[in-house]
Amino acid sequence: MNRQGKVYLVGAGPGDPELLTLKAARLIRSADIVVHDRLISQQILDLIDDDTARIYVGKKTSQHTLDQQDINQLLIDLSRRYANTVRLKGGDPFIYGRGSEEALVLAEAGVTFEVVPGITSAQACASYSGIPLTHRGVARGVQFVTGHWMRNTPLQFKSSVIADETQTLVVYMGLENIQAISEALIKAGRDADTPAAIVESGTTEHHRTTITTIEELPGCVAVNHIESPAMLIIGAVVQLAEKLDWFSPGDAYSFSPEKLCSHYSRCGVFTDVVASKPITFRCATSDANA
């Protein structure tokens, strides 16, 4: 006779182990088995007891350890073998974590489950880069969008969603389509000089923030060899990073467009929203023949 266990969909946060919730830490330590994603930091994985079974189901673009349907079935099967199964996800399970898909499958199968929220990567990456997602007089709201759609589905944005300059735009999983995202923002009506930040490996020891404009996003990604995981933050609030940046592990934080985008000849001017002092980014070409 099969016993019925419980599945916990646990948000591990953005990477810094100190941002893990107390409940998440307790469940990780007491789990019978842990099913975890690719972006769980090693410090958090180290919380798993040595005797606890663990299964890796990480995904990269076009590189899936298991398809989502197989992961869904795995959770059902594990619930019949173990009393406490922890499904450990980066960030928050219900914000681009496919946690709701897994929860629906568990509910339909009659499996008891619980959702444990985590600090979402958008919030943490922005905070650790000194970028408030909202700021009085600058950004009255924030929108989370995905920069990567389902397989074989072209990336499309509604202009009304991405054009509002009073809204900070945060793009998850946007690196692969960075050129299309940049073009879509400008086509929707965003000024080409709108400040943009790329936060790489947010909150970890490899945290790096690159600041540029939406027009220059693709070039900056290429010049700086920026890799996933990376979060895009777009809007006037990005300018506040110059004053509010507080987390700079080593040489991680960069605010030098001359260095970051040296192959651009255009000069962009941002307005400092705190002191109304112009911050001029002069991007001169490094090769006169380029």
C-alpha cells in the first residue's frame, strides 16, 4: 500500500544563503529527499543533510536534465515513497519558477503540497545593485516580464506593457533575446537613452552590475561577456545605483561606460534624479576603423 507524503515547493531565494527564509532552511534540513534546480547556490545545498537523497533537475536553454512533464511525474512518485519531499527552486516558486505548474499537477493527483515563498531574484538583484524598483517621483510601479518564451514561440511584447516610462521594467531570462528586447523597447516608444542595468549572478560572490542604455544593451552584453543568470532592469531608477550601490564584492560593480561600451561612438546623457546633475556617458570607439 502506497503511503502519501507531502511535497514542499520551496523558494531558495536569489543565491545569498542569508536570504533564505527560516522556514525554507528548516524544511531543507529535515527533508527526506530534495529535488533541486540549477541555480541553487552551493552554500544552500550544503544545508542538506549528508544522508538525505537529492535529485538534480536543472535546466539551461535547450539543455534540460528532465522535461517538465517528467519532473511533474517525479514529484508525484516521490510523494508516494517519502514523507517529506522538498522541491527546491531559485527565487520564488511562483514567479517564473514553474511552481504553479507543479502545484497544479500535484493537486490534480491528490498530493498534499505546500508553497514556501522565497525572495524573488528581481527584488534581490535590484536591491544588491542599489536600484530601487520604485522611487517617489521616478517610478510609480514595476512590471516583471519574461524575455524567454516557450519552445518555438517567437518573443512578443505588448507595447502598452513595456512603453510606460513611469514603470520600472524587470526582464527575467532575457540574455538570449537581448537584441530583440532592445529593439522592442525602442519600437514601443521608450527613449533609446533609457537607463538599463544587467545584474549578473545577483547577490552572490560573482555579482556584477553593468549599466548602460537600452539601445546599447546588446553591445554591452557582448563586450563584457555577460552570461546567465542575469536580470535586466530598465528605467530611470537605474541611475540611483551610482549613489545607492552598497554591495560590491571585489571588482564586481562597474559604472564605466567608456570601459564597458568602448566600441560605441554615441554619447548618452542621463539626468541624476537625486541631484539633477548630468551624468555623461561618452562611449568613444576604440578603433578608428571600426
